[in-house]
Amino acid sequence: MNTASRPPELARDQADSAFTAILRHLWRSEPDVLAIAFVDKDGECIDYCSALDVFDAKLAGAQMRIVTDQVQRATRWAKGGNAYSFFVSGSERDLVVRRVDDENALVVVVRGGMTDATVLDAISTAVGRIRLEAVLPIPGWDPRGPLLRVRTRPAVGWDFAPCDMHDGERSHEIVAVLGRWEEDPGVAGGALTCFRVRTTFDDELTIAYDRDRDAWMWW
């Protein structure tokens, strides 16, 4: 994590939307994130949160949405399937793109060289919450797949713990729960009860239960 202080969030030039709290939570939870733009297929900004000049944040979103289409064509040409996420590292800033669906994308500006697994996981979590808020299906090309079906068991000290899950293609027996934590209940999309688990396929995954929507998701 970069120890340099980040400027405060700048005043907005548009009213808050249903997505503002989700973007703001991502911005606050990751100190190396400088700006976030949620953009549509034309690069128009649906919503944003930024410590950078508003014009710069929205321009980054618009430009990277154009790049997303170019990357998508190149990936398909190389028989790599659908590109769902990519980032460009620069000497001053990194630019991360995470597609929400076939039209919309989240574009995140990060301090140069500071895009790591923690930042990428936080971005994926925000995308999951945007989908829940907008009632968008999880695309088939997204590695998260469909919303999970999870069976739970009683747990000492907890209300419950997951014991197996089905992701729409195969069942996973959960052989170990490695950790449990609560996400901020003030974030749009409802409070999340998160579990880090290991399955019989020797995968380590994070699965989360949204109590307000009675739904599970994973990444």
C-alpha cells in the first residue's frame, strides 16, 4: 500500500444514484484507488467516485471503455474467449477495467504499480454488488458464474457456516472454512457475511451471503 496521503473525495457534479454508496465503499476501502467510473457501452458515466478532477475521472472511464472493445476483439481473435477484466500499469497510475455485463464496465484509476490481488478482489466485489443493485444477471463469460446455491450447517460461535455449494455446473463440498467476516452494513446491496473456504477441488474461494436479498455470490 502506498503510504502517501490520498486527496479527499471531490465534490460531485451529479446527484447520488443507487450505485454511489457501492463506488464510495470501494474508494474508501482501498486507499490506492484514486477514482472509479461506472460507464455504459458508449463510455457515458452512469456514476463515479473520485479524488481526481471529475473531468479526468470521467474521461478515463470513457477512454477505457473504447479500449475494452479493442481488447475484446483482440482476445476473441486469439481464441481467448471473452475478456472480462484487464489492467494497464503506468509509471504514475494504473487503469483497471472490470466488465459488469455486455454493455457496462467499471473503470478504476489506481496509484501506479499498486494494483494487487486485494484491489482486484475489491473491484470484483463492487461489480457483484452493482449487479445485485441493478438486477443484472451474471454473464456466462464471468468466472463467478451464476449466483450460488449454498447449503449451511450450525457453527460454534456463528449463526451458520457453509458446508457445500453448487455453482450451476458442479457441486463443491467445503472441506474447511478458513475465515469469516462481515462487510460494511451501510453499503448499498445489504450487509454481507463473507467466508473464505477451501473445497474438495482444492480451490480457495470467498463466498458471501447477502442477507437483505437472501442470495449468495462468490469470487
